[in-house]
Amino acid sequence: MIAMRIGVQSRPLVALSLAVCLAMGTAQHSEAAEPRRWVLGSEHLRVLCWPQHEELGELALEEGGDALRRLRRMLDVELDERIDVFIVRSQREFDELAGGDSGYWVVGRALPRNLRVVLKPVGPQRLPKLLAHELAHVMLDVRMGEAADELPRWLHEGIAQYAAGDFEHSQKRVIAGAALRGKLLRIDELNAAFHGDQDQVALAYAQSYTLVDYLGTLEPAKGLAPLLEQLEKGRDVRLALGLAYGRPVPAMEEEWLEIIGRAYATALAPPLGQTIIGALFVIAFIITLVAVRRRSARIRRRMEAEERLQQLLREASVGGVTGLPETAGGLQDDDGQAGGANGLSEQ
């Protein structure tokens, strides 16, 4: 009886042990089945990606290294730590790493304070520009330190686009259209435009690129360094611009707007190839129209000549005349083409 009692009492313990073992086995199996992120690294960059994105990860490591070297020269900044670049596999993972909900159309995000860039798996042709753009945001914050929060949005976005070489023909058209309507944004209007409608945002991005490009030409040997130094000291943007480049800000602003208005005026015109093709279509249409009208005129004259001949035949039949008088050259239509007594010649 004692043995019997012990066996009965131990059954729940055996069942519990089996359940724990099964759970541990399932967890171990799940952990083994779940792939781990691949980690690729260099001195200043670490790329974390999933096995299916191995090629993108290798490309990100190479292109990201090149972008960092350009940015270090451009911004005159040194990087003491490594930046992490995550290539995700889902929207949920993107939002978790980016620290908030993002629209499906957002494919990249920089978190400068975390030294982190989060990317969705785009194509290999698009990845270099996207990565350079986001790394520029991080490097600019590293360069500015505590003054980073005071930077205008147009400077951040302009530098990011400039570093990525990301200025498309569609943006030139946006600028050309605004210049034609007299709606180009002035420097003090750029930041607010980033919170406007779709057209205002597009114009703000396009003009930010051109403003950074213009400022870089004022002191070619120094680039944007003079402006960043003044902003680092806490100067207001307009004051910083004037002190950095030693020129009145209104004069610089007018020169910049005049340059972009003139430079992109032709962007609204279709490309040369399309213009030539369009001209050829117009010429072909005109030639075809003229040919059709001439053919219609010839057909109409032949029909009129045939009607006159039929009329003469009817009159001859009514008058009992067995023959028709012939002209010296025979019956002729309006084209001067001769026909016999009983019909018309075919052309």
C-alpha cells in the first residue's frame, strides 16, 4: 500500500518533468530554427543583416565606408565610435529599431543619438545613395555635438542629399515650376515648408540641396565648415551665414535664387530626344494630311467628270443621237486626263 501511494503521488511530478523537458526542447528547437543576424564590420561601421540579405550587407559595408570618408572630409569631423547599420526584414522590425511607427513608404531612418541607421532591403542600385543620405544625418550630429538640435532642417536635408549626390531631374522641374510662378522659397521659409503640403515639401527638399551646393561654392577650400563653426557657437542662422561668408545675407539670398531660377529654367522643356521625336511626328502628320487632301480632291474631280459624262449620255439618248461629239483631245476631266466616248480612264 505504501508503494502504491508513493507511485500515485509521484505521477504529477513525472508529468510536470515531462512538460518542462518538452518545453525546453521546443524552445531549443525554435532557437535553432530562428536564423541569427549576420554581423559585418570595419573600424567605423558595423552592418547587421539577415542571411537572405548577405549581398546587401556586404554592399552596405563597402559603400558606407566610402560615404563616411567623404563625410569626414566634407564636415571636418572625426568619428571615434562605430555606427550600426541595420537591414531589416519586416515593417515591425523597422519600427522597433527606428523607435516609432513609420509609414510603409519610409525606407531609411537615422537615429544620430544612437549612432544607428535602419534600412529596408532596397535594390543594390538604390542602396548607396540611401545609406549615404542617412549616414550624413548621423555624422552631422556628431560634428555639431550639443548644438545639433539647433540646426535648421534645410541644412540637415541639404547636406544629406548633397552627400548622397541625390538630386534628380524631377527636383529641377519642381524648382523651374516654382521660379516660373514666382514661388521660390526664401531661406527663412524653408523650414516651415517641410511641414506643408506635398508640393511645398518637394520644393523644400529641392531648394535645400541647391542652397547647400551654393554655399559650398562661396569658400571652395572650406566648404560648409565656416557656417558649421558659427552655428556651433549658437549663432542665429542668418547671423551665422553673414559671419561665415563675410557677405550680406540678402545679397547672397538673391544671388542664390537667381542662379537656380536661371539654371533650371530649361528643366520644364522635354529632353532633346523627345523634342526631335515630337517634331518628326508633327512633320509626318502634316505630310499625311496634305497627301490625303490631294487624293480626296482628285477623287472628287473624277466623280464630277463622270457625272458630266453620264449627263451627256442621258441627253444623247433622249434626243435620239447615236454618237457623241468628241473634242480634238477626247473627253477630259479637271485634271486634263482624256477618256473615250463611253467611259473615263483610270489613274
